[in-house]
Amino acid sequence: MKTSALIKATVCYAAVLLLTGCIFDSLINLEEDLSATGRTITIEVAVPDENPQDAPQTRLSLEEDGLNIIMAWEAGDNIYLVFTQEGAIKGKQTVTLTTGNISNEGKKAVFSLVIPEAITEGTFNLYGVCGGEGFAGEESYELYLPELPWSGTLAQVQNKKVSLLRFAVDNINIANPSVSAVFEHVGSLFHIAFKNSGSNTLMDITKAELTAATAIQAYQNIGSATYNPVTGEFYGVTTAGTSLPFVFTSTDLPMNGILHFWGWHAPVANQIWPALSLQITADGGPYTSTNARPARITATACGKAYHFYAVINDATLKFIDTDSEGYIIDTRDNNIYKTVTIDSQTWMAENLKFLPSVSNHYEGSDSSPYYYVYDYQDGDVTEAKTKTNYQIYGVLYNWPAAMAGASSSDTNPSGIQGACPAGWHLPSDAEWTQLTNFLGIVSIAGGKMKETGTNHWKYPNEGATNERGFTALPGGYRSAYDYFYYIGEYGIWWSATQGDYNSVYRRYLGYNYSDIGRNIDNKDDGYSVRCVKD
């Protein structure tokens, strides 16, 4: 279900969670339909203009946008409504939205309700809920809630209809039913980004759990849970659980791969959550984090998206944050990268994965940005990110995409952020030269940069020592002549420095030699990107 309210995103990687408070910005205007019989009211559900200074924000389509979760109405969404008068239930209705109800890119929906015949005069109250599985029976005014787990991928959380919104409007005058109201979020979204930073594939991952020594103050279904739209109360739930489960279809996670666990939970009002550890269920596990997120100093709130970041290196699992040595969190897409300091430069120790769009190998340009995942031929970014080649080798960029529209630079540092995260930049040819000069003579410098072994490099992976932890991988490339070539054999990386009108300096490594190559090539080729810290 998609709604039109806003959620403040809160990042849970700090020692103290950042709180911004719930924002209830959905506006519902009820106006009498004068063309009807006087028993009909029209409800408009709209999102006001988004304030960039108020970001991160959310509406209800559950579309990920960095730290934000964008929400919007969709055809087929159900809104469950209950009418009361003088403390007594007077009727209920279910509205199923159609495309004709929805406008403004899903930010607004307009529909009509018929006032129940039991309400004949005076004032009445109206309660509405988005989410859940419908009324619990013909005579019931409570809503069924989905069975546990209230988790999965973000799409699965959306399809399970576990996210609840509620509004309550009191004292509507039947003679002139015109009123404004707001939706309120009943719960929050919780996200765990889990990265395999080890050298081996982690097999059969089925569950992540946030665990605590004492009760986690959140409502969890213990049977046939229901929710009362009038009172805002849960039934058939517990708040005594010491874990929040995030269940996943069995998945293998290769080196550099990331899984995103999502869940929706309703925090108990005004309760402080305890310190949280992480447990991952997988082959060879379970694995428990060696550190914990500290207990909160304020209550966990509704109407937020809370993000947790964790890495596992072989058998060692730990939470990380933006200050964790050896890692960077890219909040544009919640990717996590290993980093390495060589000489005075700090490099990403893996290829960039930022993927705002994806193209097949036939499409390209030397002036417009294009993004590729090796051997992927469709245009679905979400699907492309599930591919092993994306998880291990990252994205192939043409030069306009790598530069993000910037002009050539040969300064050290380049000053070109390009496709890199904030605080990082695309290295110039001069910066690449600084790296290779530090590593020694060209004939062996390449070997010092390459990952060892033949898990990813073709035999013999000549001279590979990975002496400085650069961990170069053979991601292949997308040729300007419209095809993908040489994954497992060659790795090629862009610089920010143009050589001539249509050519750019690059660096390349191969499986059958230990030196590092430097030359110029076409802007419409697709190569890997390594970013350098500002």
C-alpha cells in the first residue's frame, strides 16, 4: 500500500540515534458533494510540496531513495474507514483506489464516501487506516494484521501491507461535512545493510535479527493480531520480545555483495529501546556482532526510517558507522565500500557500484551518461543489482557517467566528484601516477594492486600480491563497439583526465602480466571506477 505521508529518515549508525520527530503532512480535505444527495462526502488525500531542507522524507510507495523511502498511492490500495457517533460504531467502508482516483504522481488521491444511514443528524467521527489485510469479519471494526515476519526485501514489506497509517477526524457536522485532517504513521521502517567484506561467498543466508538483553519495545504479532482504527490499539501482540526478526529467502552473498533486510515495526510510545546486537543466520553460523548499537537516550519514534550498517569479514560480524576505519557508507544507495590508505591517498578498495540507471550493451554515447552491469541486458536497476557481476565487480561507466558532467582535470587532487559519493572524487591521471610511482617500477606495480589467487582472475594472475590491499578485480569492459569483453581477464579504470577530443587516460591490469598499463581510449567505452577520498 502506498500513501501520501512523510517520514523523516533517521540514521542508526551514530552512537546516539539522530531524532527529528514524526512529521504528519498528509492533508485530507472532506467537502460535501453538492451534486449528490447530501449523504456523500469527498475525501482528498494529498502531499504538500516537499521541502528539501526537511529531507530525508517519505511518502508511502516504498521506493528507496538513499536514506529516504518515497511513498505514493497506487491503484488497488485499500483505505479502511470507520464512522462513530457519541461513542458508538455507526458503520464502516472500504475504499479501493483506482487510477482515476490518483493524481500528481501518486501524491494525491480523491474518493467519495457515503455517510452511513445510522447517522442522521449532529456530528460524527471518522477514522481511516491504510495497510493491514482488511476488517476481521462482517461485524468487526478491527483490522487483521499480516502474520510474522513483518520483513523481507522492501518490495516484500510493501506487498505484505504491514505499514500502517491512521487518521482520526472528530466532530464532523453532517450538515456541512468540511474538515481537514492528517494521517499519522503508526510505525517505522527498519533497514539493515549487510555486507560480505570477506574473500569467500557466505552461503544460505536466511535471517537477520536485532537482539537485546531486555525487551525491545515494539509490537509483534503472536497469533491473529488486529488493529483498532478507532482507539489506535493493537491486540494479539507482545511487546516483551527480545529480538526483531528480518527473514529472507535463502541467499548466497559473494565477496563485496550486500543484502538489504527491511522490516516494519510499531514502537511502543515513549519507551526507550535497549542496546541492540545483530545476529545473522547463515551456513557456518549463526554469527553474532562483536559490538552493539548503544541503548537510545530518547524513545524510538514512529514515522521514521532507521538504518543499520554491518559487515562480516569471514566469521567476524560488526556494526559500522561513517567513522569506522576501513569503510565508507554511501547513503545515496546504502552501499558499503572497503577503503585502503596507500601513501597519502585513501582509495576505495573495490569498484564503485552507484547505479542510477542501467542500459544494455547496444546503447552508448560519448556525451551522455550510460551505466552498465556486465552481461546484463535489461533496464531494471533493482534486478541488475541482484546480479553477481554487479555485487563483485561493480558498475561499468562511460566517461560522461563517471564524470557526472564535469570537465577534464589533471590536478592532484582532481576536484571532480563525478559518480563518487560526497567527500570522494574521481582520480586524475596525476593521482593514478602518484599511486603507481609509490608502488614501484611499472613492471611490478600492477601485481601489487591485484587480488591474489584465481577466484576472480584467470590463471595465472601473473605477479599478484595485493601488497597494499588495493584488491583490483578484473571487471572487464563495455566496448564502444557495443559488447562486453574480458571479465575475469582485465580490469580497466577511468581517470578524470582527457587526452584529446574524444579520448581519456585510463589504467588497466591483466591476468597474464604484472605491470600496470596507461593509455587513452574512447569516452563511450564502459570502464570501472575507483574513488579517492578528498
